[in-house]
Amino acid sequence: MLFFVVPVFLALWLFIHLNNRAGRLTETLRVWPNQIAVERHELNGEIKRWQTNPYWMRMNILPEGGPVDNYLTLKGADREIELGAFLSPDERIALHNDISAAIRDLGQHYA
């Protein structure tokens, strides 16, 4: 019986470990009137940062044909970044709408 139980517990431990590791991948998006900034914490500990002025930023969502469905990118400061790669296609659409609303609200608030 031990022959069957040990592999099950080892597999369970492995999946819990992988799930915890995947949870360390984060992206933080901050929006100010004069700047939008993204900070991405990779699984290997590397931190990637990107920023631009919201006025010059362009957001693009590709429903099909990208690496994933509803591929979301932000472009500005001569660089284009992918946003929300770990999200589902529906969550990327919601994120696109939330970012658009935040930037639109900034424009109305400071106009």
C-alpha cells in the first residue's frame, strides 16, 4: 500500500509548491495624472519596470492572432509591454476596460 500512497503525497507536495511559486508572479499598475507605471515581479525574482505619460500611452487588445486570446499591450516611451499574461481572456478584457476608465476619469478630473 505504501507503494501507492508515497507517489500521491509527493505529487500533492509538488503541485502545492508549484502553485505557491506561481503566486509570486505579480504585476502592479499605477496611474497618476502625469504617469502610468507597471512593475512586474517575475518568478526568478527579477523586477521589470515600465512607465510613460498616460496622454501618450496607447493600449491595444488583440481578440485573436496574438500569443493568447485578448492579448493586451501598452505602448509608450518607445516600448510596448504585454499586460496580464497570466489572466484569462475575460479578465484581460475587464482589465482593458478598467484601465480605459481610470485614464478617462483622470482626463475629466484634471481638465
